[in-house]
Amino acid sequence: MRKFVLLIILITLQVFIRSGYCQNMAGRDEIKEKVDSLYIISNGVSEKYRDQAQPAESTLVAMGEEAVPYLMDKLTTQDAREKWTLIRILGKIGKPAVAPLIGRLESPNKDEAEISVRILGDIKDTSAVRPLIGLLTKDNYNLRSNVCESLGKIGDKSAFEDLSARMQDSIEAVRKSASVALGRIKDDRAIPYLVKGLSDSHYSVRMTSANSLVELGEPSVKPMFLLLTSSPGEPLYLAIEVLGRLKSKSAVIPLINQLKDEDWATRAFTVEALKEIGDPRGIRAIAELKKRETHPFVLSKIDKAK
Amino acid sequence: MIRTLKIILALSLLIGFNSLSFSQELSDTLHPQNSQLEETLSDALKCIKMTPQDLIFRNDYVDMDSFRLELIDGIMRHPLDIVSFNSNLRSNWGKASPEDRRYSLPFTWAKYLKIRGIKSSFDESKLACQDIDLKNNQFTREYGKSVKTLSEPLRNALSCLYIGIITSNSKTEKAFNGLTVGEISCLRDSFPIILLEDINDEFKTPEELDAQSNYEEKLTKNMIPYLSKLDAGMIVEGGRELAYSTQICLPGMLEFIKTKPQIKPLVKDKKDKENDLILRLQTSIGEIIIGGYGKSRYSGSPAIIIDLGGDDEYYLSKNPASEYHSSVIIDLGGNDIYNSASDYTYGSGFFGSGILIDVSGDDTYLTKNFSLGSGLFGTGLLIDEQGNDKYFGDTFTMGAGSFGMGGLIDMGGSDQYSAALYAQGFGFVGGIGVLIDSSGNDSYFAGGKYKDILRYKDHYISLSQGFAYGLRPIMSGGIGILYDLSGNDLYTSDIFGQGSSYWWSLGTLMDQEGNDKYVSYQYAQGAGTHMTLGVLEDSTGDDIYISHGVSQGCGHDLAFGLLLDRSGNDNYITYDLSQGAGSANGFGILADEAGNDGYYVGRDNNTQGFGGPRRDYGSVGILLDISGKDRYNGNGKDSTWWTTPSKWGVGIDK
């Protein structure tokens, strides 16, 4: 009899446990189904359903941590549209996605690793900095480039050494992302690297180095004066641009001297920079130049309203 | 006589092939040959702190798949080479003999099908069927008795074509030697699925569309290992063999029908007699039919049709056989109607080669999918020599190629081309599609059937008219060429077309002469979308370009788009992201070298020299007008240099 009672108790217990388990499983299936359905709609596969995409995306963001495991399963997608959807959703979900994303950084699947890096950059959680730095020596240059970009977005200065080292990377996309990141983390030690970046063989690195020098502000001015003595070419043009964008009053006289240059592009970019600074001395010098200038590009810069 | 002719033709082919080597083309000048254009471009780049050396892309933004064409890899690294590529194509055509233009030039362009990861043993110097013994060959031995009462030129023609088909089939079979029967069967059944669209897509739910997309992706991925084992060059060689056989037998037949000699019909069936047939012969390669001078009617799927003249009616269907098979139709005259009972008809190569030669008359082609110079795992060639013709097709038609080559060459008359999708010089993965129209005022229309449900309620996908396409992100695309030599032409497409491409491909539309009108909605008129190359080049005439956006010299996402108009008083009308526009690190250039032109835009903040930022750096958009008195609304102005607030956008009007 006791054995029978014990058996009944055991069976009842098992039924309870199983039903709980099943409920749990059913619940999980339900969430997965919901996430999958919302995800398909949020990808905007058709113009007809485009108006449903944003609400579906917002619902997934609102689900937060609950949706994360199911969204993680989708990180291997090769579809560009789906990648953007995941970047937006997980980026907005934020903190709950950080640990799972860090767990995907060493994924043998390139797409999964690359997108995880990008999303971590958008979330801007500093716990990702060390794991991200660990990827900077990987063979995959897209991964290295994404890591630089994300480190820049996170903005943690502890990444400076590793980022500045990437300014020597053999691939321009990595150098470009490193120069952007160096501007974002706002560490003056980056200036020599960025000045060198103005002479890079790829225009993306030159452009972003100039932007980052502007980001770093006043400390960038002095190195630009040195470049003003260089012969016409992209580094000189970008140095003039940087001085203008920094609105450096101390640059006015050196820039006015550039208006005498034989190279029409040097004169044109100098006009632009002096207008940007707005100092009366520069404006007068531009008015003087207008009397003798003949090149259409310089004239267009003179006549263009600031 | 025929033997001597053969030798002369073979020699001319060899000389032609050798003079058009791939390496020569790439070693030619890398930049626009016009120094004034080159100089102005250099000045424009200086205005945005760049140099011509900056106009480069990488070939490894994504993992290189097995199907990347070496040519596209090369031009992506130096996008301005696309101008030299076009120039070489035109020069090849200009220098070629009349015969070569029809029968060998399209095949020499198959040398561009050097595919990175797969075998391509295209041999420019050899033709296996060069030495056909017309007296003693497989055809005369097996079927000589059945045709002994036919005149010699007809018997010789049948021998040539029969041997040509056998050689062509054998080469095509060789191209698939590395694949199992099951793998070949999978390609045969599944590959067309990824090309065919469904008009009912617009009524499907997101879940259904997603499931369909996943299914097609899986299907495609499954085929990649099989596709990697085939030999695309050998497929085209098969077509070249059959083209050669056709070429050598044609002069004899034309000579023969000059005097319209009486021919006693060899058919006994009453219906065959009613249908004006002279011969119907069952052979190992399929049915051979000769039609008379009257109104002949053809049906079924014969391997060879020779029609001696008259206004004929064709109602042909796909060869149901699963093995490699090829077909030839030679129609020597009359205003004919070619009607399709199924897909894969009229110059359609599908696991084989298909050739149709129509010598004269105003013809009407009413076809379905994979037709009119379509090569899918095969070679398709349609040559229409004369007449004002009307071409109608659905998908993958009028010079379309994938893992093979498709060519439509129309040598005369004012023609009308109408298709729905992937047509009129379309290159898909591992393929080259060419449409060449030699003269006449022609009309090209593509679209109107399959809605662009991803983007619009009321626009249709075209992907045609010098367009090439790859499957993002797993398969690089091919080469699409539309070349119209003269006449006042009208080009109409909707979404994707007119010298454009998508995903590691090259699409080019060249129009040599005439006052032409180009109308499209989006991704057109010299546009590259996603790591790819597109160019529209119009040499002379007063032209009109009308589009809505992402067009008229636009590069989007590390892609290059060029609209180059060499002369004439032209008008450019668009709404946005056009007329020298770069987005997402693309390069877009509109260059007009001469004439008094007009440039009109709907939005001035992303046109006429627009280069917006993406990935933290610039895209590049350039508008160049080298001479003439020009009118603008938007950023441009006559005799002015300008940059735009987009920062990497510039224009020069001289």
C-alpha cells in the first residue's frame, strides 16, 4: 500500500514537473514564433507591408531580453536587409544583448562575427572593449575595420594604442576606420597618426584623418602650419580645410599667404577656409584676390555664400 | 568549292580570334582616350581633393565567390577602363568581316567568361568541325539514301548542320563531364526556377515571400558545388561549332535558291504536303525538315529546319529530350511568324546550342521564356539579316546568357523589341548576353509584367537593355551588352536597365548614331548598384534621357556608373540621385563632351555632382560638360565650376 501511495506521489510529481516543463517549452516556442513572425515583417520584404515593418521592429525592441536569444540565431544571415534590421533592433535593445554578442565575436561564421562587432559598437558598452581589441589582429579585414569603428563609437581611450597601430594596416578600410575612431576617442596622442593619414594613398583615409583632426580641435592647428609649406597636393589642401573648419584665428595670416599660390586649387581651398574662419583680414584678402582672379573654380569659391 | 570556302572562313576566324586577345584589351589605354575629358576629370577630382588614382575599388569587399569574372575584377580595380572596354568592343565590330560579325565575333567575346573559380577551356584557335568531308560523313552514311534525290547544295547543308549539331552536343556534354547525372538533372530542373518570376508575388503574405526567398536561397546554394564543376568555356565552344557549320553551308544554299529550282517533295504524308514540306527525316539528333518556297508550317521540336522561302509559320516547342541537344533553323526568305508553344525556342541553347538564321523579310517573333538568342547552360544565337522585325518575349530573352552565351544580331530594318525581364543584352552568372542592332529606327521595351514588389506598388522590374546581374551575396554576375549602331532609337525600361548592373557584373549600352530617347524610372542609364559596373555610352545625335532616380551616371554602394555622351545637343531630365551622383561610396559620372545641352532635375541636393558620406567617408559624384552652351536647373551653370554641399560632388561646365 505504501509503495502504491509512493508511486502515485511520484507519478503526480512527474506530471506536475512535466506539465511545467511543457508549459515552459510551449512558452518558449510561442516567443520564438512571435519573434520569427515579427522579424519577417520588420525586414520589409514587400512595399505592400512596409507600413507594418516599423511597428514590428518596435515590438521586437520592446520585447528586449526575451527576444535576444532568438534574434541571436539570425546573426548568420547573409542578407543585407536582414543585417540592417538586426543592427537596429539589437542596438536598441542594448545591454541585454551585450554578453550574447560578445559570445559571438569568435564565431567561425564571418557574418555572425562581423555583425556582432557592429552592434556592440552601437550599444557602446565598455565591457566589449577588451574582447573587441582581441580581434584586431584577425585576418579578416572587414572584421578589423568593424572593430575599429566600434571601438571609436564606444569611445574608450584604453583602445588608443591598438587603434593607432591600425593606422599602419595594409588595408585602407581598416586605416580609414582607425582614423575615424581616433577622432572619436578624442586623445591628442592621435594627432601625429592623423597628420600622416593626410598623405595616405587612399582618399578615404585622407578624408577621415582630416575630419578627425577637426574633432580633436585646437591641438591640431600647429601641425597643419607645417603642412602649409608643402607643395600643392591633397595633404596641403586638407590642411587648409582643417584650419578653416577649426576657425583658427592664428591661421589667418599663413592662409592669406596661400592666396598668392600659383596652384588654383590651393587658392580656392584657402578662400573657402578664410570664409569659414570669418576674420575680417581674410575677407579683405579675398576681396583683393577677386580683382585679379581668373580661374573659374576659385571664382566660384569667392562668389559662393558661406 | 565548299571546301575552299571552309578553309578561307576557318583562316579568317583564326585571324579574327588572335587579333582580339584578352590581354591586349586589358593592356590598352586604361583611361578615357579623349585627353580633354581626361584632363577635365582630373580637374574635377582636384576640386574635391582627389586624384584619378583615387577612382579605384577593391575586388574583395566580400568573399570572392567561384563565379567572379576576371574581367570584372580587373575593371573594378580601375573603373575608367570600362571606356576602353566599350571602345574595344566597337573596334572589334568595326574591323570584323561581315561573316565574322555574325558568326564568330559574339563567340570571341566569350573569352571574357574567364571565371575565377571554375574551368573555362574556351579555345579560340580550334574548330573541331572544320574538316567535314561532305561526301563521306556520318550523315551521308546513315541517311544518304533518304536524301539522295535532293540537290547537292541541300544535301551538303544537311551534312554540315548534322555534323555541327553532333559536335556541338559532344562539346556541351564534355562541359558537364565533371558532374553526375543527378547533379546535371538538378541544374536542369532548378536553375531556371531562380530566374523565373511570378506575377502573383504581389498577393503573397510576408511569411510566404520569406519562405519563397529562403527556398530559392537554399536551392541556389545547393547548386553551387555542381556549377563549380562545369566548364563554361566548353559550353560556348559547342555553340561556336554549330555557328561555324551554319556559316559554311549558308552561301551554298543562298546560291541554290537564286534560280528557285523545282524540288520534288520527299514527304508522303498529306498534311506535310499541305504544309509545304519537302523533307521530313527522323535522325539520331532529332527531326530534320526542309520546307519549300511557299507558306510552310512547322511544329514540334525539330533539330534542323531549312526553309527555302515564303511567308512561313512556326509553332515550335522545347525539345523534351533530357540529353544534350542542339537545333538550327535557317529561313531563307519571307515574312515569317515564329510562335512559341513553350519556353526554350528560337535560337535557344539549353544544355546544347540553338541557332536561328532568318535571311530576309519582316518577321514576327512571339515567344515565351529563354528564347531569341538565349544561352542557359548553352549557347543561343539568333541572326536576322533584313526586314522590319518585331520581337516579343518574356524572361531571359533577346540576347541573354548564363553559364553560356546568348546573342541576338539584327543586321537591318527598323525593329521592335519587347520583353518583360532579363532581356536585350542581359548577362547573368557565368554568362554573357549580347544584342546588336546594326541599323534602323528601333524601339526597345522591357518591363510591364513583374511588379517590383520590394520597392513600389506601380513599377515593374526590367533588368534589361545592356544589364548584368549577380545573386547577392553568393554569386557574382555576368556581362550584358546592347549595341545599336544607327537610327533614331527609343529605349524604355522601368526598374534596372539601360547600361546598368547589380552585384559584381558589367552592363553596357552603346548607341553609335541617331537621335535617341532613353526612358527609365530607376537604376538606369549608366548606373551601378552594389559593387558593380554600369555604362551607357551614346556617340552621336541629339538625345533625350529621362529617368526618376539612381541614374544618369550614378554609382551606389562601391559601384561605378557612367553616362558618357560624346556629341549632339542633348537633354537630361531626372528627379533625384542622378546626373553625376555617388552614394554609399560609389562613383557616378555624367560626362557630355560636346553640344548645347540641357540638364534638369527635381531635387538639387543630390544631383549634378553629388557625393554623400557613408562608412564615414565620401562617395563621388561628377558632372562634366566639356563644351557648348548649356542650360541647367539645379547646381550646374554654363561655363562654371562648382562643388556641392555634399562635399564630394563636383561639376565642371566648360
